Amino acid sequence: MNRMMSDRATRTREWTQSPQCDPRAPLAASLASVLRERVLNGAYQPGERLREVALQQEFAVSNGPIREALHLLAAEGLVMRQERRGVCVVGLSTAELANLFEMRIGLFELAAELAARRTGAAFADQVAAILADMHDATAKGDVEAHIGIGFAFTCAVCAASGNAELLENWKRLMMRLRLAIYRSLTQSDVAAVVALVDDLAAAITHADMHAARAAARRLVRRHMHDLGLDTVLV
């Protein structure tokens, strides 16, 4: 028993001292970061079960931090707890994805128009740092970085709309689509996607409502195209 406890303490110490573990963050947050990366890069496939006991053994930690880490991922829409199966990576059918992306088109077009009406020129300053990070990630070929940066940009558009309910609904929708967006970026010309983002930012900054709606639709349709999703919307 003492030998087992010693081995476990050693593994815990090794993991907490590894680059994967941020010493400034709570243990559960560090665990969630590792698991999140595995979900996004496909190491864990949609529908795959994440066994808490196996994760405890791998990271040599108690069940509490593991459960909390999985709870964080569930709140992000990356995993879900299923009856008699435990925690599984979220998976959506092609039809479900198409339906959600159609909702995304409508919501994002509305956000873009409202942002152009209500924010205009001030939007350029609001997203300057985000766009700089996006172009930097593109130059480095860092597709994974685009997930967080792209999410920050779209949330900035929704926030600029001045409609708090729209922003909250956008965040919930994007949590469900996070894996699909990542997959679309790995199959896309990221520079072309960033060019569409630049077009949208320019349209909002110039208070051009019609151009903003058109640019928002082109951006979402690009993701749908890269995923092979069909829609009657053009």
C-alpha cells in the first residue's frame, strides 16, 4: 500500500511539474486544459467515453479534480454526461450540424447589422488586438490558436450589437459547434477565412449594415462549405 501511495505521489509530482500543468491555475483547470486540447485535436473522438478511473490513474490525482475538469468541459459543450455511459465527447450528426449552422447564419447576420448600426467606427479599436492576434496565428500556421481568437472576434461582434441576449445565445450555440469549427479550420485555407473576417470588421467599422450582413453570411457559409454541409440558404 505504501509503495502504491509513493508511486502515485511521484506521478502527481511529475505531472504538476510538467509543461502541461500551469502552476498558477487550479489543478482542475490544468486538467481541463489538457483534456480540451485532446478533444479539439481529435485525440478523443466524438462519442468516445472518458473514463474517470482511467484519468485518475493517468494523472495520479483524486476523483475530485477529474470530475471538476470534466464539468468545465461539459459547460463548454465539448463533453456530455450520458445515462449508463458516463462522460462522452459530444458528437453531432450532419443534419444537426447543418441545422445549427443555419441558426448561426441568422444570428450572426443580425449581430453584424446591429453592430454596424450601434458601434460603427468604434469597432475598429475594440477588435484591433484580436485581429492582430489572428493575423499572427495565421502567419505561424497555428490553427488551434484560431479557435479561441475566432471565438473572441465573433463574441466582440455580438457584444457590439448591444443585445445581451443575442450574445448569450451566441455563446451557447458556439459551444455546441466548437469541434466543428476546429475541424473546418483544419480543412480550410485559413488565410482566406481571415480575409473574410477582415471584410466583416471593415463593414461594421464603416457602419455599412448591408455589407456587414453579407460579410457575416459569407464567413459562416465558408465554414459550412469546408465541412461539406448543405443548406438552402445562399
